Amino acid sequence: MHVIPDDPDLSNYRFIIVAAKRARQLQNGSRSFLPTTMKKPTITAMEEVRRGLVKYTDLTRVAPELPVEE
């Protein structure tokens, strides 16, 4: 089971989404947070996420406050 260290839900789905987005960043030229010789950005991204090196925001938990109608 793969999880993100600071994820209170221990969601596999969230791990996959965050790792996929990070892999896309690596494919587009972002530098790795790890000193690595691996060529596959997906493996590097998964390791970065597993170690808690990738910061993310769960937008489902950060809902804007709606004005209360009176």
C-alpha cells in the first residue's frame, strides 16, 4: 500500500493522483527532489511522494466559505 505521510485518510487514490501530477512535472523538466539516476519519472515521483517531499493541497478540504443568507 502506498500512502502520503501527512494524509490523514491514508488514501491510495490521493497518492496516485499526487504522484501522477509530480511525474508530469518531472517529464516537463522539473528537477527531482532526490539525487537519483533513475530515468523513469513515474518511479521518481512515487518515491518523492512516499517520502513526503511533494507538497499538495487537497481542494476538497479547503472549501471557500459561502455567505450566509438571512
